[in-house]
Amino acid sequence: MDTNNVKTQEDRSRFLVETSWLAEHLNDPHVRIVDMRGYVRTIECDGVQDALYIGAFDDYKNDHIPGALYIDWSSDIVDPDDAVKAQIAPATRFTEVMERLGIGDQHLVIAYDAHPTSQFATRLWWALNYYGHEQVVVLNGGLAKWKRENRQLSTTIPAYPRAIFTAVAQPQLRASAEEVLALLGQQDTTLVDARDQGQYSGEITRGDGRRGHIPGALNIPREEVVDGDTGLFRSNEELSRVFSAAGVSPEKRVVAYCNGGVAATSVLFSLAMLGYPKLTNYDGSWNEWGTRQDLPIET
């Protein structure tokens, strides 16, 4: 990608907000702040990794950004009836959660978490976009940066009036296993594996999943899109170099995956900031692909 054509830092305001901006808009009635803290707890033995998906409501109760609502990434916005873990909730369930919390069509949603790559915040960014709500941004640096700056915290759990949220699914943003299978080998599509190199190579496997990756997928671990010291998203110029070096072109459709379609959203979010126009999340990811014997793998 030509770094001269990369989107400017100013363009990032459609995707990122800084702590200074949020501090000045805590009481803006147009804004809904959402705390997306949670965990993927892993235990590894002999190259086999077990993972537990959990929320962090107790952490939220202890302290959060004033006015922030809490959404549990592992239960509130997932489909409990899907055999594959962590799949996006159907429209009716997703709508009910948003409306109950007071998040409506008119609101700008600001998502944050405490993960080093903001992957739970970007998961909400992707989920809202999937249901047609584009007024959503991520707090750059998350709660860690907010706390480093000694900004105001609260233990008060806010309550907002019930709102009207209109969910209109955008199917181009989410791919099924069958759709990904049909894309293998297509010159106009790039697959990106956002897992760590150990899982990508097959050195480590998750649960009952097979070892390896989807054939032809490039490996860009989600950690590559943030500064490891600050948790801030890399500049657009830096992100452009990361993706260009890996061979990811804006002319192609990009389908990203990880284990549960969450870490992949950090990569998709970064690509969106660069203006890549065709971005899709394989929501089933390795939780599905790795366990299905009818789907091909590569190591």
C-alpha cells in the first residue's frame, strides 16, 4: 500500500477518541460510554490450550469511567444457542440489550476495555457496525491510559431511559465457514489470521481444535496493531507498513479470523482506519474451523 495515500491521523476520529476528548464529554446526552472489560483465561499443557470466556462485571463495579454502562462480551451480545462459542447475538437479542441499556439509534457509543489490544472494545465496534449502527468509536489506550492520567473514576452504575435501537444486519461484514471455504484460492481475497504465531503454526492448539490455520491465510497477530508499551493504536503510517509488509492490499477483500471472532476485530478496526473498503469477520473462526473435519487446514 502506498503510504502517501494512507488516511491521515485526523481521519481516525471516526474510529478513535482520545481520553482528553472523552473527559470533556462525560455528560453529553448524545454519548453512551460502554465498559467492555472481560477476559480470555487460558491454561496450556503440552501445546494444548484451554480457554474460558468470561466478563468482568466485578471489575466494572469496583471502578469505571463515569457514566459508563457495562456489556459482558461473553454473554450479553452472543448467541447462547449457537454451538460455536462467542458468535454474535441474533438481531432480536442484540436489540434488546441495547434498548434496555438506553443505547439508541441517535447515540454515539464509546467503547473501552482493559485489554492490551482493546479487542473487546473493537468487538463492540464491529458488532454495532454489523447491525448498522456506525456511530461507534473506541477509546484509544482504553481504561489503562485513563487511569495513568489519574482521571475521574466512579462506582455508580448509571441508568438511562430505554431507547429505540434499529438493528439492520450488514451481511458483508460477517462470513460463515462455507463462505470462507468458497473464497480459498480466490485472487481477490486475503485471509488474515489474527492469532499468535504459535497457534497459526500449529505449535499450539485450542481445546479440541486441530493444529494449523486456514489454507493461504497470512498471520498478523492482533498485537501488531498496537504499541506494546502504551496500548495505543499505532499511527496510520505504522499500520500501513505492518499490513503492506504482510501483503495485505486495500484492493482486495480482507477476511480476518482468530479463535472466536474477537481478536480479529482489532485487525479489522485498524484496517478500517486505513480506509480498506471490504472488511469481513469470520465470526466462527478457529473455534469452528478447527473442529470441523470437513474443512481443510494448513500448517
